Amino acid sequence: MKKDIQMPKVTGVKLCIAKSTNNLGESEWHVYLINKNLIELTNVMIVSKGYESKDPDARKTSTLRHMIEQVDAQSVAKVESISPEVFSFFNEFWVSYYIVNEVFDKKFVIEPFQEFDLVGIEEIDLLGRIAN
């Protein structure tokens, strides 16, 4: 039954963790959803969790759920704050959204990283890590 459901391929959507600096000069980390499409995304649901490894006894984070009504075309939405303490975890994000009346769904994973492993993310002009 599940194999009979055709899910369209997700394109033009990225997810990343990026570092910014607040007014006090302190580092802040956030998860961002980037929509590079020429059309808005609606009813965006993001479910996030972290895990140390695939081992059933490995440490895990809480599961968080976020709903964003609309992410405009070629724009960015800040999803959640994230603590550097979980950068040594696999951070997984299930993203589901609608374009017109069609549902799209994709799992994004950011593998464990260190703060010095950051790359430039041009869409938000910050340093961070992009999910694969």
C-alpha cells in the first residue's frame, strides 16, 4: 500500500543550523528552513529530534514539533533555537509541507559536527551546517 503512494520529489528546500550573534555579542544557534522555490510553502510541519547513534540504548533528545503556516517564495523561516550541546548528535528533521494542493515530505539529517566545521550559507549570510 505504501509503495502505491507517489510522493513528489522535494526540490528548492534546504534546512540548516547556523550561528548568529545577538546584541550583547553572544553566539546564538538556530535552525532555519530555506525556501528557494518561486512559490510559497504552506502548512509546514517540522518534527525534530537528535540521537547519538542508531543503538537503541544511545542518548536521544526530546522530539519537538513546529508548525509554520506559510514560508514565502525565496525566503527563510527560523524554526527553533538549538543548543551546541547536541552538535555531537545526529539531528534529524522531518519536513512536510504543501505547494498548492500537493504534499511534499523529506527527512533532513545534520551529522555530528564541531563549531570549527562551519561553512558559509549564502541565503542567510551566516556560518553553519546544511542538512543532507
